[in-house]
Amino acid sequence: MKILVVDDMPLMRHVMINMLRRLEYEDIVEATDGKHALKLLNTHHFDLLITDLNMPKVNGKMLIDKVRKELSLSHLAILVVTCDDNKETVLNLISAKIDGLMVKPFNLQTLQKQLRYVAIRHDKQSL
């Protein structure tokens, strides 16, 4: 599985990448913001996009909208990581057709559960 991790904070990207490696995911690419992620998504195939929501230039919601509508990457599983857990944000993300959501702070077990959930949800959608 090829994973793209997007977060404007280097520490958060590295924490996520280290957690993914602990869960034995090795094919991981990182992007510094949504704009950088779009460039990578236009030139490489990914199976999973893990993105922060609050970023400069192109935020997570704009990135998700572009992925789903402009790039037509309906096959791409999306897991959103955010510190914003208000009802409106969650409803907006659900309407954007994301596959999973994690609220910061989270731990390795939470990430593992979300990855399993995303895999199950994504497999069902492709049937």
C-alpha cells in the first residue's frame, strides 16, 4: 500500500510516518501542504491519503474536494487527521466522502483501528 501523508507541521508528519512504519507500512511519501500533495497526486499512484485539515495554501478540505472532483480519484482512500472535532466540521468531512477521521492527539492503537476501518470501508465501496 502506497501512502501519502500530508501535514504542514514536520513533527506531525514524522510522528505519523513513524507510527505507520511501526505498523509495517513502508511505502510512504510525505507532502508539506495540500499544494505539494496535489502535485504528487498528479504524478504518482497512491492507495491512501492521510491529511491534516488545517494547512496553509491548500487546506485539507480543499485538497479532498480537488481529489474527489477535479482529479477524479474516487478509488483513493482518505483518512483525515484534525484537532477540530466540532459537529459541523465532521459533517462537512462526511459529505466530502472521506473514509476515516482521527482527532489529535491519537495513539498507535487509534491509528491501527482507523486504518483497518478505512480498509474495510474502502473494500466495500469498490465491490
